[in-house]
Amino acid sequence: MMVRRRRRTTWWRRTVLAFWLVVLAIPVIVAVLVWRTVPADNAEVHITGLSAPASIQVDEAGIPHIQAANERDAATALGWMHARDRMFQMDMMRRGAEGRVSEIAGVAALRLDRFSRLLGLRQRAEADFAALDADTRGLLEAYSIGVNQWIADRGRLAAPEFLALGAPEFWQPSHSLLWAKIMGLWLSSNWRTEIERARLAAVLPPEHLWDLWPADRSAGRPDVAALADVDRMLAAIPVFGEDAPLPSSASNAFTVARGAGGAPVLASDPHLGYGAPILWYLARIQLADGRMLAGATVPGVPLLIIGRNNDLAWGFTTTQSDTQDVFVEPASAARVVRTETIRVRGEEPVTMEVRETSNGPVVSDLDETPRTDGRVLAVRMANLEPNDTAAAGFLALNRAHDIAGARAAAAQISSPPQNLMVADRSGGIAMYLVGRTPIRAEGDGSLPTPGNRPWTGFVPFDEMPHVENPESGVLVNSNNRVSPPEHPVFLAREWFGDWRFRRIHERLAGPGPHDVAQFASIQMDTLSLLAREALPVLKALPRGTGTMGAAQALLADWDGNIGADLPQPLIWNAFARRMPMLALRQAGVADFRGNAEFLRFLLLEPEASWWCGGDCRAMAALALSEAVADLAQTHGADPAAWRWGTAHQALFEHPMLRFIPGLNRMTGLAVPVGGDGETVQRQGSRGDSTAPFDALHGAGLRMVADLSEPDGIFAIIATGQSGNPASSHWGDLLESWRGGVVRRLTREPAEVSARIRLAP
């Protein structure tokens, strides 16, 4: 009897011990597998398709310096490096464009997937690839060879996320065109604004509708009826921050014809949504014939997007031109063109019929409730038009030697609508408007248009308002209007305010040489001209007592600098958020979010009194009082102790792991930053009630090129080169980015952390 009990006890103890060993072993096994996804420092890889060996030296920041025999071998090497460091990011871009995020994220991604399927981004990319010239197709094919070699060799170990998802699918050359489709969609989103505007037209008096989008009054600067069921349709359209990582965008680019070294200096800092990793990937490529490319690439694309070659430097800003229109058509005009089946993780597949009219996809079908008015809404977008030659245009830009070559390349960049700023070694500077701009049969596209008034073509490239070699020797764009109102080409009805544009000009007109240090400093500038213009209004308000009086005293001594270590930017931004809210609530449109241009209108224009119930000064006093009271609840009763950087942190989160408790903290990156939505160092906030001041949008890349030096290329990205959270390069550039440091991308890295040899 005792023996049996001992045996039972021994068996039970062994079972419990085995159970706990398994429990303890699971995290160890997971950790080992994750560690195995981190690439080795040194490697030799054989790739069928290379014409000659290629070598890659990776510097201490994880930036590859590629030496290859020719362009195609360089594209293969870059594809391998992109896959090595950012394979999951590439896969998510591909899934997002193809409408397949729901396969891994479940029903939460269904709204975005339905939208991508409706627009047919995959089908359009495949058609565009087939129509490209053989040279461009060959480069895309060479790139896919490098990507697929990494996938074939690593399988599930291609990135840690694939341990759970399974090995990534092989990369097709047409997949590289999907990135431009996405950018073309989100960098010109006027079509949604048209629908929103039509909804507001049913609520607001006609004479006040356009107050929400005040007209740009800067002169000569190179710079409807209600629709039925529109609220449901707007709810079915993807929204930045909820469905997709790309917001409406902004950017800075500026250049001088003669810098301190005698040649042009050019700076570019595109502003897009933040994420971990950031969109951009730095690289330097050296070819056997002496040609060089250095700057910012995008994982998934084999071309340099922003940077320089031996003779030419370039950057981009968003033009803000209206290249998307919504058409109101009878339901009989729509026809079914295909049926899409969307697989949804944990749910039954979703089937949708895609309909189109002669003007484009029926976007009102996103609302699955049948319409009652016998009409449909179709959307036409220039970036979805056939024969998109953007890839060929970027290849020509990568090869260009001067602004004449850049102009020829710009004519081929059919999407998205951008301002391309260029400078060459001989002193030429220029800004070209790229992307197709529609010619409308009638109207300006600011509201939904009857379907029988379609586009009649596109503006010829040479008729666009380009600028070459201005007498001033200076070119600046910060998404401000690029042509005077009298220019024959209509681009858009509304524009961003020109505060960043004017501030850059102020800095360039000041003392100091036009060199890399000055340009990098300008990119970090945090003085808000909007705040400076509004301060006289705030200072003239009746002085309060207690916390309110203390806050007003701080504003009285403030110059508009949105510094992270100051209290005044927090007071200003809380007020700037509250004032439009009060005005919109008073007008009965509290569900609309005003912009900075509307705020300026309320504070500085006499005709704004209707929005303020007759007295905008009284509304400003109320807005400031409520803003200060809210801040006191969160930050304490002493405004002098408040700090903008405490509330205003730049957040960089993994697209999937941010939803998983614990892992979101382990992988998320955050730093306090200065600046706001209207400063040169742009740090845009979503403005929601839970985290109104978190910075989610800004310059994830900063680049400065000095063409007086062969190695005059400096850049920084916001996170790190690696998309693997277990890598030392996941967030190692964040502090440099925060501090405004830019790294020189020399031909030979000063310090080598990895050596890779690719052989045929």
C-alpha cells in the first residue's frame, strides 16, 4: 500500500514538474526563435540572377553601403537588404494595398480592405507593370530576385512576426508599384473632403460653408444639394489613425543656388504618419562605373525616393492639388466589374461586388445599406488612371545629371501630385509639379459633380506652374500655394497656410552661411508664425485670476516658440484646439474638426463673427478659460510648471503589436518633442479626446544635400533601420533624430558593423 502511494506521489510530482518545465520552456523557446530572426552580422549569399558579386558594408547605425557592378545588381542587393531589415513592413504594405489585412488582423481591418478592393489597387498595379518599358520592368524584376532570396532562405524566420503568421509570400515585381498606389491615394484625399463638404452644405448657410476652408490670400506666391445617406457612407470610408498609417500629409523642401561651398544646398523633410519602423530606409549605392545614389529609399521599392546622385539632389512636398473627384450618377450607370472575396481572421469570408461607372469605382457601395435615392457616388482619381509611369520617372530621376534631366524625368512621374524640388552641381535649381492634373468639363471639383460632366483630359506637363532658376536664387515650398490665382491652370481651391513657408524664408534671409548645419537647424525650427500672429488677440483679453491669470502672464512674455521645455506651447495648443470646437458647436456642426486656417480666420478676420455668436473676442476668452481649466486638472494648478514636451510626445508604434498589451510597451518608442502642426519642425497631433497632443505625424526623414562635396549627403530617420524589435537597430536613431543630428552617408563607412557578400 505504501509503495503504491509513493509511486502515485512520485508520478504526480513528476507530472507537475514536467508541466512547469514546459511552461517555463515556452518563453525560452519563443525568445530563441525571435533571436534567430535577427540577421547575422556577416554573411555570404548566392543569388541566381546577379551578373557579378556585390558587397555590402553595414555601418554602426545599420545603414548599408552597397557596391555593385550595375543598376540591376544594385537593385537585387537593395531588395535583399530591404527584406533582411523590413520584410514585415513590406508585407503589410502589400497586404494593405491588396485588401488583405483582415487575413491577419480580423474584422477590425475590414473597412480598409473593402476600400482597397473597391479601388482595385492590385489589378491596376499589375496592368501598369505590364505597360512599363523593358528597362524599368527589368529593374523591378531584379529587385524581386533579392527579396525572394531572403524569403526562400529564411521562411518563417524572415522576421519575428512570421513566426506566428507563417512564411511570407514571394514578392512579385508588380508589388513594388503598390507603394505608389497607396501614396497617390493618401497624398491627395480631396474626394473625401468633397463628400464631407456636401454634408455640411445641408447644415450651414451657403455664405459660410467656405469659411471652414478659408481662401489663401497670398498673391502671386510660387507658392451642392445634400446627398442622401452621406453620413453612413462617410462612416464606411477608412480614416487615418483608425484604419491606415498614412494621414493627409505635409512637407518642407528648400534650396539655394549658391551655398557656402559654392554649389546648391537642398533640404527635404517629408511629413507622414509615424510608425515603428518609420517608412524610410537609408542607403548608399556605388556602381562600378562611378555612379552613386545616397539618401532615403522605401522598403518595397528599388529606387531612391529622396536624396542625391553624383550631380543632382532632389526632394518632394505635397502639392495639395485637387486630383480626385466624386460624381453623382444614376444607379443605372453602374455595372459590376468583378467579385471580391475577403478572408477575415476568425470570421467567415466576406464577398463584395465591385461596381464602376465610366467615371470610376462606385464608392457609395462601401455603405452596405441600399441607397434610397436611385443614385450612386463614383470616384475618379488621377492616381488610378491607366499607364501610370511613376516608376519609369523615378528611374530617370535617379539617373539625371542636371535640372534639364530632372524636368524630363518629372514629366514621367504621373502620380502622386507632388512638388519635385531639384538642384544640380552647376548651380541650377528648380521646382516641377509632377502627377496628372485633371481638366474638368465644368466646375472646380470642390463638391460632388453630376456624372455627365466628366474630366476631359489632363493638363500637359509643360503648362503646369514650374519654376526654374529664380532670380532670388532661393526656392521654398511647405505645401503653400504654388501659383498665383490668375495662373491659367487650376490646381485647388484651398491650401495650407503659409506659416512654414514664410518662416523658412525668414531663416534663410538671416545671418549665417547657407550650409548643411544651417539647413538642418532650419528643419528643427519651432517658432510658430500662426501663434505669433494670434498673440496680440490673446494678450488683449481681460486678465483673469488664479491659474487663468498665471497662464495669461506666461503668454504675455512669449514669442511663439513651440519649445518642448516651455509651458506656453501647451496653453496655446489647448486654446487652438478649443476655439474652433466652440465655434463649430455654436454653428451646429460640432462633429466637424476645424483646421489651423479656420482658427486664424476666427481670430483675425472680422467676418468670422457669425461663427462666434457675434463676438469672437468673448469666445476666445471662454476658449482660453476652458483650456486652462482642463490643463490644470491634468498638469496641476501652476502653469509655470507645465511643459509642452510632457504632453507632446512623438509616438512610434508597431502596426500590429501596438494592439497587444505588454508587447506594445516593449516595442513602442516615444520621445518628447517641440513644434506643432504649423512649425517648420512639424509635429502633427490627431487631436482626439484621449491623447489630444500626442505627435503622430511629422518628418520621419530629414535630408540635406550639399552639392559642393562628392559625399555631401546627410540624413536621419526617426526610429532605426531595422523593423525587427529584437534588433539593436530598432530604435537606435531616435535620439539623434530628436536632437536634429544628421548623419553623413559617406562612400566608405567610418565604422563597419556587418559585411555581406552577394555572389551569382
